[in-house]
Amino acid sequence: MPYLSLTEEEKKAMLGEIGVRSFDELIKDIPVSLRDPKISLPSSLSEPEVQDLISKLGRKNTSTKDALSFLGAGSYEHFIPAAALEIVGRQEFLTAYTPYQPEASQGTLQAIYEYQSLMTELTGLDVSNASHYDGATSLAEAALVALKHTDRPKLLVARSVHPHYRETMRTYLAGTPYKVEEFGFNEDGNFNREEFVAKLDATVAGVIFQTPNFLGLVEDLEGVSEKIHANGSLMILTSDPLSLGLFKSPGEWGADIAAGEGQPLGLSMMFGGPYLGYFVTTQALMRRIPGRLAGLTQDADGKRAFCLTLQAREQHIRRERAGSNICSNQALCALAACAYMTLLGKKGIHEIAEINWDRANYLRNKIAGLKNFEVDTMQPIFNEFRVKSKKSFAKIEEKLMAQDIFPGVALETFYPELKDQFLVCATETKSKEDLDRFVEALAQC
Amino acid sequence: MNFPENLRYTKTHEWIAVQGTKVKVGVTEYAQKEISDVVFVELPKAGQAVQQAKMAAVVESVKAAFDIYAPVSGTITDANKALEANPGLINHSPYADGWIFELELSNPSELNSLMTAAQYHEAVQQAPKH
């Protein structure tokens, strides 16, 4: 990128244009004491010294490769085939970044189009957008669609939806007249059906469920979409996309929108991002989809070509009347998901989902047999489940971390009443020996 | 360009056919040409209250979306459902099959603010050419 110089003459011309004599006059409203504060920084280092320092800092982290990690709660450790990483790393994709001149970016558009096609198949719905920044923002966008489409003021959200997603939604809606109401979950971890039905009134624009829910349970949503639709509301589902290789899809549950976190589809945990928000919906809501959409068309010579489509929805055309402020997408992460899904194929995704299910169930049964621990057993799980401990979880965590085992995520952080309960995740990355080692360590607690 | 004498017009290019206390609304031939091929129309719902000069519908072409304003205040009584399956009616038949919505007037004196065909014709003549 060229360095843009700013000569004294140019500065003078710019200041003159604004109508001030000097730079100091321009910033006269900033107190003098704040203008050039002393910042205490260490002295400069040479390049090898910087490398040493950064490596040393890096070694303070324990990666999931160096420890036995059972952490999940929205970010999951999965095996990613080398071929997927190779595709994502190709410079044609890696450096192209975003189709600012879309029609000249056929390769990028095709990759987005294929990602969209795969997502519609996985979720059992009609139209997918090119992706959002992460699951939380995607779900918040889905909430906005429901509010605008129904012209009603309230969202009804299961308390077993990821706490961070609910927080993001509240941030999105802060300062608007819209409201969020929640319904809880039962002792067994499933959503409270009576409370859901009681709160489903004529002001509800949309109802949001997560399955598998934050406690890892696959919700029984039988009859739920019928109730929601009879009330004139929309049903929004958020799911671990990999779980859809095994369990009913949002489309099969009758959902209007599937929105959530795409990280399990070939993105490593990466300290929490960049991730991938997926957003898929029905044809009826197509014109309310936020963000970018790639489409298949024909060029002037009748040849197959890709384009950005339905752009009249978007902010650069509709301005303040657009349904969303989102104009961009997470193209490289969507490409990673596209490569991952394509390499696995329909059968592969089903198999991976089955292995996850198998490992988590093996672990859950083993832990259920330990005298100081209890697990949920009422509903099926995918790759994650809740453990109730009779002893202090903080102590257990400390003890296991010393053995390079990350036992799970404390639920009390998110739900104060769930004291000494934690969320354990076991994906295909854990062997039977790994799981047995964990169970043994827990047995010593 | 055809601007029927029996209709009234707005400077935002809607036409209005007055039938007692009800008015039918569409866009003019000039407007449909400017909009180009219409691909989608977002219709108002019956029973919805609208205000003069405020948005009542949206007409979308391939590259842009245009707000359609209510020429007078009132309550929507009907919308042209045929446009959902065939939005191109606005291009092919702007004054007949391509009507957009119908409303019940709440303030008949607002009709006085609308233009005649001759006045609208003159306004269009003065519009900047592309």
C-alpha cells in the first residue's frame, strides 16, 4: 500500500479549508493535559529479541493439542483435514478477501454459492446467505427479521440458548422499543413447555430455541412449530451444524430461520474467532435476508455465471430502510466450511456426527457411574452434556488442570443456580484411552 | 407518454383514481420506465393506516428499490395480489392491471393537493434527463 505523505503545504491548505490557523487551534477543545500524555513503554527491541519475547509469551498458553481438553460451550475442537486447510490457504482465495467488484470475482462468488447450497441442504431450508461474522450476530439478525416481518414487538427466547447469543441479542435491541422475554428450562435441562406456551401471546414476533441446547440436550420440539405458526410468529432455531448430520434439521422441525455458529464446520477454535455465522431461511422470507447473497445466473452470452443477487434488500441501495446494516460476510471462513463439508460429503458428515455422539455417550455413561457425579439422562445428547458434581468444581478443575486435563466449562458462570455443574464436550478428537484417562482422573476427585 | 386525463398525480409519480371515498393507486408510465423491470412488490396489508406522502409500498427492480408513497391519508382496503406472482404488470400495464393498492380516504380535502394530467405532464418535462 503506498504511503501517503502529508506535507506542510498540504496541512496548511487543509487547515485553511476548515477555517483554523494551526493544528493546535483545530484540537483546542481537547485539554492540554491530554494532548501529549506520557505513555510508559519499554524501550525498543531488535527483531530477534521481539521473536524471543513473543515465543515466550506464546508458551504461556496451553493449547488443546498439548492438553486433554473437554471444553466446548459454543467453540468445539474437531479434526480438520489438511486438504481443507490447503484449499483455504490458496492465494486466489486467501488474498481475494471480498468481492468488491463481484462480477470480476467469479471464483469467490462460486465458493460462496456452493457454501450456500451446502448450508441449505444441511439445514433443510431454502435460501442461505453468504454468512455473518459469528453465531451470535447471525441469531440477532434472525431476531430482527422476525420483528420486522411480523411487525410485533417481542421475542421469546429459551434460556437454554447460548448465554452469549442472548447477550448479543439484547445489545442489538438496546435503545429500540423491542423486548426480549425468556422461558426457562426444567430440572432435567429441557425447555419448560408450559412456560413457553403461557408466554406465547399475540405480541410475540419470533421464538428462539437452541438444539442441542446450551446444556447439550437435543430438545424435543414436537408440535412446537405448529403452536408458533398458529400464533402468527416465526420459529428460529440455532444448532451446532455438525449435529444435523445425525438429528432432525431445522427444516424438518418446521423452523422459519436457522441461524447459528458455523465454527464446527472446519474452523479451529482460534481463541474464539474469526468464526462463521450461518443464516438460512425459507423462500417466503427471502427478501428479508440480511447481508450478502451469491446467485447463479447467465452472462450476456448465455454462459453460466455467478453474481451477487437480491441486492435491493441491502443497505447500499435501500439506505436507512434496509432490514440490516450488515453488508459484508465472513468469506474465508465460509470457504473453509465449504471445503470441509465438500471433503466430508453427505456420508462423511453423518459419520463424524455419529462418532461425536458415540464418544460423548461413552463418556457420559462412564461419568454417570462415578459416585461424586451425576449426569442428565432424559434426552439424547450430541457431543456435549452437563455434569453435576457433589464437590467443588473449582477444586476439581484445579486438580485436573495440573494433570493437563481441561475438565469442562463451569455453568455457574452463566447460570448462578447451577453451582458445581459443568459442561463436558467429547468430539471425534478424543480416543477411548483419552476418555478413560479423564474418567479415572475424575474418580480420584 | 400516456397520462390519462381521468387520473390525478403526485410529484413522486403515483397516479390516483378516485371512486367515491375510495382511491386506487399505482405508478405512472414515466415511473415504470425509470424503475425499469420490476421484480418484486412489497404490498401494504388491508387495514393498515397510511399517511399522505409517507411510504405505503415498495417496488423493486433488479438494481434498486423504490418507495411508493400514499398520495392521500387513509386506510388500506385492498392490495393487488396479482403483483406477487407477476410484478411485471407494473411495466406492462401501469394504469390498469398494474395498480398497487386501494385505500379509503380519511381526509378528502387532501385530493386538492394532487396534480392534473396536464400539470403532471409539465412536471415530468422539467425532470432532469438521464
